[in-house]
Amino acid sequence: MTKTVYTNAKLYDGATEAVKADSYLVVDDETGKITLIGTGQAPIADQVVDLAGKYVMPGLINCHTHIVSDSDSYDADLGADVVTATVRGLQHLHDFLRSGVTYIRECGSAYDIDITMSHLVQTGKITKAPDIMPSGMAYSMTGGHGDSPSFGHLVDSPDEMRKAVRQGLKKGAKNIKLMATGGVMTKNDFMDDPQLSVAEMHVAVEEAHHKNLIVAAHAEGNPGIMNAIKAGVDSVEHGFYVNDEEIDLMLEQGTYLTPTVVADWAFPTYAQGKVPEWEIKKAIDALDDLRKNITHAKERGVPITLGTDAGSPFNDFTMTPVELQLLVEQGFTNYEALQTSVNSAKLMKIDDEYGTLEEGKYADFLVLDENPLADVHAVAQADKVVYKKGQRAY
């Protein structure tokens, strides 16, 4: 068994709000896991990597992604053929890792491509890519948000949902994505349109929880947010209009909230003159409200996760650090923003091995020039060094 020691680091381990100078990490080269962390004189190892006094932090965990979508397509491009979608997905995995994202949770993937790609990453056939928690295709009602032949399982009763979810789990889905409301990207529905019913969503939750897996609900407005929480989902995605009654129930049930602020922010920032005005208006109308509501939910104790909805228009696969910046702009401290990645690991039930840099966990880490606890913009460094399971990827 060979070991590599990484020395001369200023370590932010993600577990505490501190940077520890003159730190070292010892990594088992076979497993890619950290065997020892300390400060001062490092132990003897087979290989030594001097990090030159730079800042080390955990790799980011983005828990809301769409790897086969095209962020350059202004209609979300849900109708791409399977070959095009696959090629995109591979490139987007590389983009994620280069940007500092070392684990993703898919929340709807055309043709179930993410299930196959997750297996290929696990077996080493796709390299320089984050680990993937796949969802397969999302679950929507007929005519609902995500109603596309390649993107959504269409279900219109609890029985149809039960069978569809069981089929998805059989294929290898590890996270079930439900559409509880309309959204911004579809012309004929709105954020406050309830879609899948409580009964339909509850069946999906029941089937996933039987296998100790998790359920995410696209839920932007009311009453769909409340419907999703009542159904028992593990995370509310977007949650732009979450209110105190819903927050009370989320706190009682331990429900996570994934705000994906960057997805909405990108529209007024980049879309003028490129997309229909109705689409821009939906985003602009929501932005101020969502920032206020998400920050309020955080202040009341709802665990906020890190997710970007990457693949939505103007929201590419390098923008995870921008989400951190936007959270800070709306009132999060730098530490609170960075903790959203740790919360993603907890939501995904992978925090025993990922999310923080501690002994027994994987050596997924970033090497930065500046201190992310002092300025979260440090995470966006273009030429950052990225390690995945102790191997340098970028």
C-alpha cells in the first residue's frame, strides 16, 4: 500500500469555520481516502506533494444538475437525440470537475443517460469526471413541466407513479425527481401551478424510501411546495416562494431546500433579446422574491443545499462557484455559503465519505490561491487545481 502526503497547505476542511495553517493530508493511493490529517511535521510517505502554502478546501457537491441538457439552447432543448445528448453529457462532466465540482446529483436526465454514465464513472471507463447520483428521467403529469418524450415519465395516477418509479429504480436510479409545479421554461404553465398531486408524489416517496433512496421535487410556487412537503420528499428544489407554514413543516420533517439561485439570475443577466419576453418576465418577477424567501428559510434553520440547475438556459456547467457568490450577496456568510455543499452530502446520504476533508473520507479537494472563508470568490479561480480521490485531475 503506497501513500502520498500533501504538505504545506492552509486547510479549510469544511467541518469547522477555520483555516489551519501548515497542514498536511496523507492519502492512501489505492483507495483514494485520507488516512491522516495534521499540522507541522508530516510523516514519511511514498510520495510528497508540496502545496506551496496554498488553500485547500473540499470539492463541491452540486445536488441539482442536468448533464445532457444544452445551456446554449434557449428552450432547454429537451428533444435532442440520444447520441447528441450523450456527447454533451460527457463534456459537461469534464466542465463540472474542472470548475471544482467532484460529486453531482442529477435531477432529470434524458434517456436515462446519467444512469449509464454513473456506472462508467464508477468503473473508471469515464475519467476526469465527478461521481454521479443518477435520477434517470424525471416524473411529470401529462402536459406538465418536463413533458417531453425523452425527458419525463408521464404519470397521471398513484398507480401509474408506483409502476414508473419501480421501473426507474430497476434501471438504476438513486434519486427520484418529481415535478410538483410548473416552471419558467415551459410556456403554458407557471410557478404557482400545482401539478403532481400529494397522493401521486407520496407513492414515489414510499417506493424510494423502501430502498433508502431520496426524492427531490421541482416546486417553485404555492401550493405545489406544500404538496411536495406533505408528500414527504427529501428536498424541495427551487422553492422560490417558500413560506413560514411550509418552513415549519420542513423543519419538522428535516426537508432540505435547494434554491438554484443562479438559474433564475442568469435570465435577466444574459437573456435580453435572446428569449421570449414572457420567459424573462417570469425570471425577473421571481428573483427578488426568491432571494428574500430563501434567506429567510436559512435564518429559520432550514438546511440549504448547493445546486445550480445546470443545463438550463444561460446556466452552464462551470457556474457552481457563482451560486456561492449569489448566496453571499443575499445575506449568507462565506461559511454558510460553503456549508451548502456539506448539506448536499448530508441530503444525498454520502456524508460518511464525502463533503468534508476528514480521516476516512475521500481526498476530493481543491487547491486555491486565496482563502474561500475570507472571500467566496476564491472558489471561482479559473486555474484552480482539482484532486479527485487523491489523483490530480486538473
